[in-house]
Amino acid sequence: MNKIKEIEALVAAIEKGSLAKAALDQGVTPAMLGRRIDALETRLGVRLVHRTTRHLTLTEQGALFLDSCHKILDEMEYAERMVSEGRNKATGQLSVYAPAAFGRRHVAPHARAFVAQHPGVHITFNLTTSPIDLVRERYDVGIRIGQDGVDPNFVAVKLAKNRRVICGSPGYFERHGVPRRPEDLMRHNCLVFSSPSHHGNDWGFEVGGRTVTVRVAGNVGCNDGELLTHWALDGLGLARRSTWEVQPYLESGQLMSVLDEYARPGQDILAVYAPQRYVPAKVRFFISALRAIYAQPGYWSRPVSAQD
């Protein structure tokens, strides 16, 4: 028999003054309530209650035990309330990972409004270009661009659409012409994302339902996407950038995109977290807040200075 049910039976019987009233309150029969108290006394090896047809009287041991029973039930109620509130009220430490450039521009700036709305939350950000093991390093949520590298067992929530574009300045196209097909890029100065361990000079496209890779080259490259964007703005060459980075420049005319009809499927912006039965409110609310912000009309078109 459930030990908590036995304790609740004893407490209810004493508080109500009779088995009949306590049984009605508990939604069971008086006989069932009596059996629970009998089981409790048998398990403890002491008599807790003197019972007559009209009265219930605690023994000395019963009086001592009843005080502990009240404390146990109070602690249980408190624990259940804390857990329940934790599902519906955002509290505690929230650890967030995001790619450095995206995090600086589109995640961390929204922390102020979030903690103002949820003062019980304390946020820690790790903005980095290095791979992160969310579980081993104990992150609550990670922000990712595209599905590449995302553990298939994790939960991935789409925050916003995103796609890659080939872009350059109007001045560059005036001097060097506009590529009409992916292979034309081999005759252009392409600004490549590169590092000692990675060279991003294979640019993929969709041509006639097939994935086609074009190996591009240029006279400068780096492992900083923001610098590549600035070089493209300065007319140094063509860059392959995400719309979350360059949409304001595309709409202002500072950059122009080309070969859009050959673009591969988008690299959506995702919130990723380890599977769990109950997702903490702090995680659910943070993800919902970012989705709402990103869905605002014109958000991605705002000038960069207004996003920082």
C-alpha cells in the first residue's frame, strides 16, 4: 500500500474527527480509510489511534508521529508546487550557445528584454565558432544555422527561414560583369571562408534537379564572415553569405545577389536542445521569444546598426 496514502489517511481522519468524514473528503469508503491506517500501524509496529464508534483519539506515539506527517505532506506540496511552477514560470540559470556572429547580432541583444520579462532567469551565452557538445557541456539550448552537425536525436525548433546567396557590390558587377550560370564563378574573384582546417571554396548549387559543385577561388579569404561581407561591400569580390547577415544590404542596394535561381535549399535558423520529457519553462519561453522577434515584419531588413 502507498505510504503517502497511509499518512494522508491518518491526517485526514484526525483533522475531520471521524473515518466517515475523512473518507468522504478522500473519495474512498470508511473501510478503505480504516485499512490504510491499520496498515500504517502494522508497518510501524505501534498503535497511533484509539478508535471508538464516535471518536478518534491519538496515542502518545500517534501525536508525535502526526506532527512529522504534517511536515512530510507540507514538504511534498511545496516540492510539487516548485516543480509545477518550474514548468510554467521561467526561473534559474539558462545556458545558451550560438555561433559568434549570429549570436552577437541576433541572440544576445535580446537578453535584456527577456530577463526583464522573466526576472527569475539568469542567462549565460557562449558565442563561438567552435563545435559544442550541448549535453556534455551542459547547455540548455543551442542556436544553429542549418541542420548540418545537429544530432538527429535532438529536438530542433525552426526559429526563422534563412538562405545562402552569392552577392557583390554594384561597383564590382560594373567592372567584372554579372555571372549568369554557376560555372561563370570560376572567372570571378570569390571571397572564400577559409581556415587552416577548412576551405570553403566548393560552392553548391541546384541545376536541373541535380546538386552541382563549383570550385571557386579568389585573392583573399578568412575565417570571419563579417569581414567577408565587408569586403564584398567594398567591391573586392563575390561572397556567399546568409540572408541573416546581408538582407539589409540587399534591400538598400549596397549588395546585389546573383544566381538565385540555382540556390540550394535554405539553411534555416534552429534552436536545438536535448530530448527530455519535460522541457523547462526557461527554455520554452526563450525559444518562443526568439521566434516572435524574428517573425516581426521587417526584422531581417533592419540596418545592422539597429540590430546590434
